[in-house]
Amino acid sequence: MPNTRTEHIAYGDGYLPVQVPERTRTITAKRPLPALPDVAEAVRNAIGSPIAHEPLNKLVNSKSRVTIAFDDASGAYFQSRRTDFRQTAIEIIVEELRQAGVELGNIKLLCAQGLHRKLSRTEMETFLGRRLVLQFGYNNLYCHDAEDPEQLVHLGYTHRGFDVEVNRAILDSDQFIYLNSMWAPFNGGWKSTAVGLGTFKAIRHHHRPWPLASGQSVDDPKNSSFKKLVWEQGALIQKALEEKGRRIFTIETVNDNADPKKDIIAINAGHPTEVHPHTLQAIEDQLIVDVKGQSDILIAGVANWTEVYSKFSVVNPILVANQAMANTVMQFHNMPIVREGGIAIIVHPLTAQFDARRFAPYQEFWDKLLPQEIDPYWLWENYVEEFAHRPEFIHGYRYGNAYHGSHPFFMWNSTGIPRRYLSRIYFAGVRDFDAAKRCGFEAFATVEEAIAAAESELGETASISLMQRPPQFIPRVSSD
């Protein structure tokens, strides 16, 4: 390939040296913003002087029952430079509650994993620390169970008829607290409770495929329909709490984009509605990179260590497809880097490996559904209810630390809009061509071959952009 230069592109568990045309525009992340000098002090300041909320010690008394909910492994998938925020914050909050007279037995810790797989106690030790896990025992430290009727309460319907069903600890606690570790704009706010503590009945409304969707990014808060739908559900949660004279107390953190270990650049506490705009501003300061104009061809690598759903397990091709589509092609503000009718070249080995225990629904989705059809809408309409209610998948979710039966559909849904929007989706550096074929992607042994094929399709002067990630960033693309 004449007039080229070498770029090292993320490729599964490592990096791949690739020859790209000299005209390729390389887009890189901002430098990590300065970390908070003292996380513990920042937590104490946040709970003592929250945004539009009374301080935590004014919200409880000796008779209070308190639940502290926290993000699961996917909510904070990354390594942290210091003690994990969840451990630091819980230790400080428990100390504050005890000083206010709350009995230790009236404090519960709740892992808010939604329809993700429940974490084992040894897995939670990796970020909560062994002392907290042992201190709170089996009854006061537990995972949300979206299939346990005794844990759930149905709060009604939004004005569009969407169910709102959540863990009843939100309503039954005298004070409910949520700890959130933010790595992308679509997290946090009301998503923490409506999704992290929701059920399939509620989550299906906004995690389903929308064949008529406009194609906006879920990480573009001002334009995201997903954000609006979740906020409608949050409004019902807020109303139900206000009828009891209560408000959620949330602590949202924002992490820098260092790779692989991150640090905290912002902590804000208060009510979700008032806190979340401050969180989004900090995320914008760190992650948003301005890009002028779209390109005909996009090249992007996918790193296994930034995949959020495979923590404590292995990456499978359905997760790779989601990472490539939702968190790469469709992660943007305003418009995608690659134009409509363009070509995306995703760099990943794409091998068909599965964790049969934790990802049992994924394995069957791969083995039995994708050979029939790859269209997410067709798969959803014909199979999601069956998978969501299959007894063995429910049992695996409740007792086997496995993903909910509906979860592979959520991941696969992210492939729908890119297939409609792009003329071709190439995977390059592929080791398993059959796996790429099953996904409906065109496979190439090398990135150079994929570039040549894209130029043959779109012309040798086609514009090319390389998203050089990690470190993580979100492109804000403007018109030429």
C-alpha cells in the first residue's frame, strides 16, 4: 500500500501494527483531567453539602432503615488507581449513619445489576473489600433480583404506557442512597434505579430494537430517546417517593479516561435530577472531542479490557458486536464519524468463545438463533419473551450468577441501526471467519485488506478516519 504510515490499533487483548493511508485522519482522546486529591474528603463534602438536598445526617435518625445501592461490575468495569470508590463511599456513609444513630442491622447494601448477572460475594470483595462483605453478611448485602416478586413493586405506567417496576427497597427504605461510577453519558441519573433496579417488564420498553429509530446515540443526552424514556420512568419513581415524603440521595462520580487504570475527577451528591447535569458537564469536559466533518470510511479497534459486560469472564462475539456498534460506530454527539452509506472497519480477532455458565442465554442465542436470522427486530419479536421467561435461564440468573435470558437481545439490538445506516461493516484481523459470517459481518485477515476493499467500493480518494481508542473519547461531529 503506497503512501502509508504505521498505526498501532487496539486489537482484542493487545495492539496490532497497521499500515494506513497517509491521508487517514487520526482522532485521539484528551489527556486525563486532574484527579481529586482526596476522594474520602470529597465524599464527606458531597454528603455534607449536597446539591438541592438536605445533608445526609439530617435525613436519618435512630429508627431509620437505609439502603445503599451501588453499581455492579459493568457499571464500573475499569481498574481504579486508588481504593474503589464504592468501598470508600460505603465506609464513610456507614460511619455517618452510625453517628446519626442508625443501627448497623438497619443498613443494607444492594448491588444494582438489573438484568446483568448477579455477582458472587468473592467478586464483590474485589471492589468492596473483604471487611465490608463479611461485616454485612448474607442478609444485609445482596444483589437485586428482577425475578423475585417479593423484592419488586409495580409503580404504574408512564404517559406512553411503559411499565415502571423496580426493587421495593427504593420505596420501603426510610432513606435510599445510590452510588454511581460514571464512564459514559447514558449511565447515571434515573437509569441507575429504573434500569439498575428494574425488571424485564420495565426495561423491555427502551432496550428493544426500534426499526424506525432516528439513529441518535444513547451517549448524546440532548438528542437521545433512550434518555427521555428512562427519565419518564424516573418521574414515576420520584412521584411515588414524594408521596411518602422521601427523596433519593445519589452520589455520582466521574472518572478520567486514563488507560487502563482510572481516577476520579468529580463527585457530586444530591437528588438525581439536580445532580446529573453536573455529572454530564464533567463527562463532557473529559470525554468529548470535537471533530469536523464525517468520513467515508471509519477504522476503529476494539479492546477486550474496555468491554464492560465480561468482567470476571471472557469476551464473546455478541459482546464484541455490541462494543463495535453501540460503543464505537454509534457513540457520538450530533452525527457519526462515518457518513451514511460509508464503511466501518472494526479491528478485533472475533473468536467464538463463550462462558457457558455465566453466559448460557448468549450461547443458545449464538447456536440456535443467529443461524436463522440476524435482524434484531425479527429476533426480538419472535424469541425475546421465550428467552426472558425460560425456567432454566431464570434459575441461572437467580442462583447461577448468569445473565438474564433477555440480555443477549439487548446487546444484539445495537447492530440494527448500523446495518441500516452503513453500506458495509467489515471486521479485520479476524481469526474465526465463520464467527464473522454468523454475525453478518464481512471478514478480512488483515486491516490492510479491509482498507483496500473499502477503497475499491468507495474510491481510492475516499476519506478515512481512525478512532484511536483507548483512551476513551466520544466524538462531537460537526458539518464540514
